[in-house]
Amino acid sequence: ARVANFSGSNLSLITQISPSDRSTCTFSPNGVDYSQESDGQTIQHSQWRKNLSITPATQIGLQVTDNKVSCLLNGGVVVQTTMTYPIAGGTVGISVWDPTLGKAKLAIANFEVSSIK
């Protein structure tokens, strides 16, 4: 996804792998966080810590290949994890958040979804 305009504390790309499993790449000023949740419990968490400014030129991504899930920033992998099972499909979503009500806003210039390879 290429960001056109963003305000808020964080921006997340989410893939729902099954009704009870999801993976999330969260982009914030502190860097990138990856989390995997199963039945409401966080079972895996990875971080990439670096000052990050999300601007209109920023490209973010969540990539699923076989049993690997990667968080992408400007075309490069910054966090990658291996699932314990192959991923056959799922759904995707975007979430924005800020502690100040009404501050979190997002406009996406380009959002691409392709089949799992």
C-alpha cells in the first residue's frame, strides 16, 4: 500500500488467516511490530526498532509466502516470521489508531492484493 495521507499514532495491515488466527504488521514512529494472534492470545511477536515517519512517499506491506509472513517498508522486508503451518488464504484489512479521538485518519494512494504464491 502506498500512503497518500496519514495522521495518528499507528497504522496496521492485518491478514485474517482463519476465523481464530490473524497476523498484523503495525507501523508507528517507533518502527514496525509484527504480531500473530490465535484465539485472542498473542503467540508470536517481533519488532524492528527505528525512527519511522509515515509520509506520502511511504510504501508499507504485509506479504504471505507459503508459511512466511513479512512486514515490508518501502519495498524491503523489515520483520519476517515463520508460521508453524502453510497459509492457504485469508482476508486483509487496514487499521489506524491514535489515543486522541478523531485524530487517526488515512488516505491510501494504492492498495494491491494478489494471490498467495
